[in-house]
Amino acid sequence: MSFQNAMQPRLAEFFQRAIRQNKLAHAFIFHGKPGTGKRELALELAKAVNCEESKGDPCDRCPSCLQIAHGNHPDVVTIQPDGNVIKIAQVRELQAKFKYSARQGITRVAVLEQADKMRDETANSLLKFIEEPSFPMVVVLITENLSDLLPTIQSRCQRIRFPELSPEQKRQKLAEDGLPAKVASVLANLPGKVDMGEFDPQAFEEMCRRIIDWGNQILAGQMSALLTPTEKWFQTEVEQGRAEQLLDVLLLWYRDVLMHVTVDGARVFREWEVRFPDRYGQDKLLLAMDNVMIARRLMIRPQYSNQSIIEQMVMSIQEGRLTMENGWQLISLSKV
């Protein structure tokens, strides 16, 4: 990939400059939300410090770059949790592997993913390894939960925060991964990170089209909108833990409809070849969006069933009311 195509260009420039000026630290913590390119940049850094043809930017052609890209470079080690934790045996194995000096010109690199999964004894074992490098070495700890790392570990590492990517950056990355443009456009605007290993673009597109139809039924006041959540496809999505995603897609659709009728046209579903309703005013669409966002937040509460939340949301939109939370009950208040 090289630093030139990194998802975090500013951070890539920082590392490029540090390598060329021989000012690269030997221990880093990469922290930030999922999908911000932490692991990708760690591997690009490993390539950059070991590239045989270039200094500061990996060539992606030399044997060293290719070995790292394929995960079989003998001096670049990636550690992931064994089950729910990174075990002390894994760190000791790393220490044993890095005990002796590497070949001349080689910088050994250790990348620990989900580094916050270390127990204290494991972290303390790693601490000594970080504090006493006896040869060129870079250690990268990757985490989404910086506060879960021991303060002693944090104090020995340079912390690098990975800002959340813009929807356009996400869209470009998803398109590069081979997803259809219309699917990438929707995914890029959804929260969280997609597991591409299990993702089915065709099934996702079909789900989106059903949500669009459902959203239009809700706006039109059709009784069928209350029956949709009882349909098999909807129930399957909910059972597989995607209830929040259904509402996220619905919210994107309503936002696009609002853009269509008030500003300069749809953005997310622009390439979907769907008809945008244009008979609804701004107030109705904003009320619908408010209700979807409230329903989305309520789904994390164990006191409420997804079914009751969704039913209340549909009725509130159709009746021109706003679903609110009052103690442990769902009530519907008139829009003021």
C-alpha cells in the first residue's frame, strides 16, 4: 500500500519524516475507534523501517516488503489475544524470539493487537522488554481503549491517536476492497466497522431496499409499516444482532430524502436507482429522524424489547408525535 495511500495521511507523513530524520521512537501506542487504520499503518511502518529500496516509504516490491505484506517476515511478529486475553506466554515467546540480534540493517517489529487485553503480569513482562531494547526494534501496541492500558506502559510509549475517518475516506477504502459503489456509499456512513470476512454485499443491498420500502410505508401512514417488523427477513436481521443497523439505514434514508427535498439532492443513495418521495415537508422528515434516533438509543436499554421500541417509533412518526423516555416507560408526546 505504502504511506502514500495510507488511510491516515497526516500520521503517515509523521512516520515518514521520523524515519528519514532517524528520530523514530521504539515504542508506540496506536489508539482510536475501530476502522481507523491502526493495524494497516503499523504494518506499513514495519515495511518502511525494513524496506530494501527506500528510506521512509515502503516500495512494496522488495523481498522484505513482500514478506511483511504476506505475514511471513521472520523479524516482524504480530500478537493477537489467545481467547479473551494476551497471555504472558505469548509475550515470553516474543522475548525469546527477539533475544538475539537481527541481521544487519533489519529493525525488528512487534505489533500487539487489542493490547488492552493484557493482564497486569503480562503488561509488566512486556514493560521490561520495551524498556531495554538491545537492538533496533519497534513495538506497536494497538488498542481501542487507551485507558485500559497500565499507566506504566503508557508512559514508556509514544501515544498516537487515530482520528475517525470521514465517510468519503471510508467509501474510498471500501471501494478499493472491491465493494460495489452503492453498497460502499451506505456502509461508509454507518457507525462501527464492517467484518469484511463475513460481509455479503448482495444480502446487504437487499436489506437496504427493504428498509427503503419500509421507510416509505411509515411516511405514507400505511398500516403495513407496523407489520414489517414481524416479517421473517426483519426478524432474522434482529436475531443476528443487526437491529441497530436496520435503524441506522432507515435514518440514512430519511436524511437523504430530506436532502432531496430541501437542498441539493440525495448523497448516500444517489446511485441506487430508487424513487425519492417529494411530497413530505421538512418538519415531517425531521420528526421522523428524531424518532429513529431515539429508538436507536433505546435499543441499548435491557428494559425494552426491540419489538416494542420499533412499534412505538412507527406509530409516533405516523401520528406526528415524538417518542420520549419517561422513567422506565415509553410514552408518546405531542411535537411542540
